[in-house]
Amino acid sequence: MSRYISTPSGVLVPEFAAKTSRPEMHEIATTRDGRDITRGYLDPLLLQQPSDDVLQVRGAGDYTVYKELLRDDQVGACFQQRRLAVVSKETTVDPGGKRPIDIAAADSIREQMDELGWDRATDKMLFGVFYGFAVAEAMWAKDGRHVTLADIKVRDRRRFGFDGLGRLRLKTTNNPMGELLPEQKFWAFSTGADHDDEPYGLGLAHWLYWPTFFKKAGLRYWLVFLERFGQPTAKGEYPVNAKPEDQQKLLDALQAISTDTGIIVPQGMTIGLLEAARSGTADYSSLYDKMDAAIAKMTLGQVASTQGTPGRLGNDELQGDVRQDLIKADADLVCESFNRSLVRWLTDWNYPGAAYPRVYRNVELDEDLAKRAARDKTIVDMGFKPAVGYINETYGGEWEEKAVSAEPVVVPQFAAPTATAPIAQQMLEQSRTQLEPATNMWIEQVRALTHNVSSLEELRDQLLELYPDLSLERYAQALAEAGAAAHLAGRDAAARSAQ
């Protein structure tokens, strides 16, 4: 019964609520003290059983029942597509910090991963998504003064279990309850369960079992149907007073002329088959397709990549696609568990004090460069010029700015080309120099706007408001001076040619 105490203000509160000076540091809702009402007491030295009811009822706790699901064509194809979508993504190793020791730790992890077959290990560990958990053994080696990861061997999960303390144990012939495994040796993760009290997780197989079961049952009855009604059954009639040996002769004759079973009945006896009325598409084929669709949706999040029909709206664009969120979730699951175990162990052994490197797969979709180019062109049309570094980084390759050629100058017919061309070129450069301050002032005004807007539409509206304030006075003055200078230069050239 809770006790109540009085606060300085005279309010009665529960005693535990008044003790707020320090946080509670101990685990309270543990499953290790026998107070878990869902399981009761768990012996720390004995293996606990998975709480997956489908696995327990249909497979007696043996994961073989889930392994059989992978023999189904739809389950195998969909799950393979999901795994390969992850494995096809490139892996990156980033340093945990900027210090030399942080960079050295990341370089060491990267070199080892290039040698041990990371994609192969990832593909096998992803089966943990199907079953609920996965276990791999790290094969350590020595390279001078460093510990190295020579190989990763993914083990059969049926050989392992978790004891009452949540520790991984290896089942052996001498110890079916499992031998306690050394620390920093095995890489394991679990997924799918809705709480942390289930070390075995809950895999896709839990939800795929019944669609696959109903599909197989429907297929079995479908084959029986085809066998029975795919071709006619021979029927023979014998007299009522026929002897058994005569009946047998008639049956043998029927079987001799038919590849199916034959039936014999006395003369005058009628046999009929009762067939349930059917409507719509409630048949074996419909059941088969619906179960395949359920399997695809559960595994891939959609059905277009396995059952899409080209020509239907959207399906032809989704062929071979796997939802991006599923790829990222699977990749993060494997890489995060790898980072929290093997990467940390190697870093602590070889580079003590270094920030832990981060291993991850690049699962982000590539940017549509056509849309980016269209956006950049819009900005260029507004008067801005992209930097060469931006072009190289965004579009790849090696780019250089295109040399700007001088605009063709129309030379008067009465002027000698050799005498007037240098002067015209000089006048063109002088005009540009005089006009540049005016145009630069406009560009700076537009550039200031771009830093204060969030969309091209808003920039358009701001430009319309700015337009009346864009002064033409300096531009007109510079243009007038350039025109006057050109006029005088022309007269001078004409006078020289007349001499």
C-alpha cells in the first residue's frame, strides 16, 4: 500500500513521487528476476523459447518450417529481390572524427572489408530479416601488432539460442541447452519484434506462413481437380446378376482404354456429381493469385515488380523496383549492428581512443540531372554564372569555361579593314568597360533578392517589384559616351583614308 507524505505546501503526494532528487539507474522491468507475468521465471542457464506462436504451433519451435517457405516461387523471388536491392548498393566507410587516428581507424576498416567479401556476408545476414535474427562468427587474425578480420562466417540460426539472461548460446550434442559463447566473437542482431524482451525477433516468415500455406493447399486441390476433370472418366454397366469376376473383367477393360480411373455400376443405377454453384472468379486460380499478391505486398511493399502487367498505368515503370524505405531499413539494420559490434571491437583493439568509424551503404536515389540542369538554366537566364567547381561536382567529368569570342564588328565599306579593325576592337573593349559598372549594379540587386526568397515564384514576384527601381541613368550615359567615341573614331578613320 502506498504511503503519502506532506509537501512543504501541505499537499499529500505518494512517497515515491516525492523522492525526485536522483534518477533511478537500475533496470526495473527486467525479465531476469522471475517477475515477467508473460513468461514467468527464466533460468539464466537454460535456453528460452521464441514467443512466435506460428513457429511454436506449426513448427514446434524448429525454424525448418520457415525454411520450407523459401521453396515457394513467389516467396523466394520476392525475398531475393529485396536482398539484392541492398547488396547492389555501394558501401562507404567514414571516419568518426577528423584526427589522424580517427582517419587511420576508418582506413583500416575499409581495407579489411574490401578483402573479406562484405556483399556475401551482407546477403546471408539479411536472412535475419526473414527469420527474425541472424548470427555470424568473426574469424580474427593477427597482422603484426594489429588484430584483423580475416573472414565473417554466417552460421545456421538453428544452432543457437538465448538463455534467461539474453546471452547467445551454441547448442551442441553434449549440451543441448547451449554452451555460453565468448564475448567479442559473434555478431548477432534481431529484428521485427515489437519489444526488447524478445531476443529472437519476429521475421517476415511469421506473416508469410499462412499465405504460403493457403496457396499450397489451393494448388494441391487444383491439381486434384485437373486430374479428375481434365479428361473424361470411362463408365461401364454390368447386369445385376453379374458375378464378381465378370465385374472385374469389365473394370480391367475400362482401365485399358482410359488413362484415368474407370468406374463400373449395375445396369439401371445412376451416379451423379454434385457441384457447388460458382460465381465471379472464386476459383483456384484466383486464390493462387491473391496469395501471391499477399506475399509480394508483405515482402516488397507492392506487387508491380513481381506481378505488374506492362501497359497498365504505372506498372511498367515499377518493374524491378523495391521500395526505397525497405532498402534503407535493411541496409541500416545490417550496418548498424556491424558498427556496434565488430567495428567497435577492432577500433578498441587497434586504435584505442579513436572515434568509431561508420560503415553504411549509399541507398539514396540518384538525382535527376535533367531537372537539375533545367533549374540551373533558369538561374543562368536570371544573370548568374555557376562556378566551375559546382559544374564538375554536380555533372561529373572535367569542365572548363568556354572562351567568349568577340562579337563581329560591322566595318564601314569606305574604311580600309587593316586600318579600322584594331580601332573597332579597342572601341568594343572600351564600351564594355564603361557599361560593366551599370550592369554589375543590376546583378548585385538581383543577387540580394535571391538570398531572401525561398522559391522561383517568389523571386519572380520580387523582380517585378524591383524592376521600376533598376536605374538606366548610368547605363544610358555610358552607352552615349561609347556612341560618341565610335562616331569620332569613324570620322577620324575616314579622314585618314582620304589623305
